[in-house]
Amino acid sequence: MEKIMIPPLDLKRAEEVRAGWAKMDKFGSLGRLEEMVVDYAAMTGKPLPEKLKTAMLLMCGDHGIAKYGVSAYPQEVTLQMINGYMRETAGANVMARHAGADVFVVDVGTTFDLSAYSKVRQHKVAWGTEDFTQGPAMTREQAEQALQVGMQIANECIDNGYNLLETAEMGIGNTTSTSAIVSAFLGLDPELTVGRGSGINDERMKIKRQVVIDGLAVNKPKLGDAMDVLCKVGGYDHAGLAGMIIAGAMRRVPTMVDGVNAITNPDDIKRKVGYVPDFFGVYDNLKVMEYMEFYGSMYGMSKEDVDEIAEGLLELVNLSDKKDVFVDTLSRGMKQRLCVARALIHNPDLLVLDEPNSGLDPRARFEMKEVLKNLGAMGKTIIISSHILPELAEMCTSIGIMEKGHLIACGKVDEIMQKSKGSQPIHLRVVTDEEDAEENQKEFLSTLLMEQPNVEKVTYTEDEVLISFGGNDAEAANLLKSLIDRNVLVSNFYREKEDLESLFLEITGGVKK
């Protein structure tokens, strides 16, 4: 493939547009709109167009791993979706109409003959990718051909006056392939990257994750090598999209993609993230409202805007009555909640907290938990790093456990806890009829228990029997029934409650059972 040269941003043109806008009105009066216009000028290096002419390039390709049932829908749905695009009734068409975009449907690699569809651009590289659990999804030549398809379509659109490109794709199994791409390119565990995609159930979710694991194990894509990753676990739809983005960048035409480049746009990342450190800094000579104004000013906010927003934030963290109080007079719990309010002053999408309940008394911990629950209900994404694990179980929907820099467990709290069931011992107490028969009773009970399914070990303490049991709750209930059927007088039977702390110790090797 020929060498690709991407021109740099035209910073001079960007400053010209910024200065011109500032002459008309206060820069920032329209929120992010002005910055978007400036970014557009930097990318194009040209005078601003009177209007945007937008092309949505919808790349279609099927995936060989779809046969494993990784999607809620069969591969035949590809054809149904393309019929919807032709009738302009699909979701992509609706969004395109709202965005004022023209839709171009491109067959890069579906498993269907679409030659009868006159409105579909016919550029099929192959009839779907190969099953990447058995080898590479495509050859390097096929990947380059698919990239060229995307570049060709994008260039044709640009030649016809389109000055903004939008990405779109369709292909059964493509979220599985995408998960494999992310894992391979970034070195992330599939536990972290594989999601439910089309809304699959738990059974299919296990299959989907295993498909990604198997594909990575078989192909061993090179970490960070985009082309190697694409060939081994990617799709023709992915390659087509990559090609259109490349062509757009080469010709200074922006492409709309969900996400932010942390390298080129660090300020955009800062706007999206709020951070509460373990050892937070507060300025004791400031009053609470002054403290909020100081941090608001760091994000370019005016005093008036900060005051309006801060009132609501202080109410959220139950500090409304402290706004005129000096920060150094606040308790540690109040200071912790003030730092949460401070981190929210610029309305970030993501809130990161390091040990938010560290050093707090029970009342303060309760108040902090309530604040975080309210933020979650408001749609904020919250990441918490903490060693107070029982409280995390009450607040979090998902957990990740790390050891020595490696993510060794990740998933929904309920799913992770379910995996630990079977490691929690069962406590049993029985009534013996005769004292001199106690040893005989123990021998009888031990023999009976070890005959039962999932019983791994029986241990006697002073007043009860501990049963190492590898089954689930239903199997534990059957164990109890078996004991009663054999006339064992059971006075107490319960399983230790699973908690994150014991699970953490078990997973990290801190406890041997």
C-alpha cells in the first residue's frame, strides 16, 4: 500500500477564525460551538463554508464468527437491514435525516449477493471474513483492498463537494470483532472489552467472550500494530471505515467519530473528567463558595456561572448551610464532600474518586454513599478506587480486581459474586440423641456428607460442622434435604454470605480454602 501522508492542523487558520469570532462576540458565549468551528478551520485550512454538506458512509460486512451465536440476531438480518436502508426506514437513515446527511451504503464484504440493489455501492472484497478462532479473519491483501474501498468512496464524496464525513457500519458479529480489536490493540483483557452488543443473554455473553479469547490466542496479533490486528481479528466494515477516515484526513475533510483524542485534544478530556484524590487539597483561608469559584475559574468559568452552579452542587453534597464558612473549620467528611462538589463544577461526564471514604466516621461514610448514589442516578459515570470493599458492593454496578498491575477479574458485581459461590463454607449443627454415641454420630455424618455431590471436605469445630461445598444454592438445598431424609436432626444450616472482601482475598490468593 502506498505511503500515507496526513497534513498537520492549520493552527494559523484556526487563530484567524478565533480572532474573527471574538470581534463579533465574547468567545465561549455559544458553549462548545465556537471551539468546534475553530477545530473545523484547523482541520480544513480553508475559509469556512456557508453550509455543511455531509455524507454518511455506511460500510457493510459480515463476520465469520457470527456462526457461534455471538449476536442476538442471525446473519440473515444483514439483508433485512440493507432493505431498510434502501427504504430509508432504518435507524441510520433517521439519524442522517436529522443531521442533514446523505447516506451511501457500501458492500465491502457481506455474505449476500447485493447486485440487484442499485443504490448499494458494490465493492465486495470477499463473502464475509473467515472464522478468526481458527486463523486470521482476512489476508493482508484483502485488508488493504477494503481500506482502498473506504478511501475511494470518501474521495468520490469529497470530489462531489461533501465537506464533512460521518461513519456508519453494519454487520452481524461486528461488536465481537470490535472487542477483539480493542483487546489486541490496547492489550486489554476480554473481560473488560466484551459487552452485550445487540442485547445478548448471559449464555451468549459467555460464548462471545470465549470467541474473543480464542481468537486472540490463535492469532496472537501484535500489540499496537493496527494492520496486523485488522487482518487477524477485524472485519471488512472496520477496514472500510478506517479507509474513509484516512482519506478524509489526507484531504483535510473532517470525519465525525464518537470519542475524543486524548493526545491532540487534552483539554476536551479535562472537560469530561472530574477527579477527587485520596489526599485532596483545600485552601483553608478561603470560604466554601470562594473555594468553588477558584476551581471554576480554572475551567474558564465566570463568577456568575460558578455561583449559580455551585449553589446546586453544595445542596447535592449537603453543604448549602456552609457556603460562607471557612474551609478549615469543616470536618474531614465535609471537606471530602466539598471536594466532590469541586470536581463536578465543570459538569464532567466521568467522576474518578480515590478512597472517597478513607478516614471518615460512620455518619460521614453514609452521607458520602448517598451523594454517590444520587450522582449515579443523575447519569454520571463514577469510577472508585477503594480498599473498603463491603461498601463498594453496595454502591457499584461493576467491579474490577487488580493485582500487580494486572486486571484479574472484571464484570458486574452480581456476576463476579456468583463466580465465588461454592467457595463459601456451609455451617451445620446437628442434635445427637445419646452422648456416648457422639463419635459414632461423627463417623456416620462424615461418611454421609462425603457421599454427597459437591462436598469437598468436612471439618469439626467445638459446636458445629464446616462443610467445604462446591455447588450452588440449589445444590446446597438438596444437600440439606438428603440429611433430613437420612434422619439427621439438623438444628442449624447456613452458608457464609459472600462479600467482596472474601472474594478479593480468594482471587488474589490471600486465603486458602
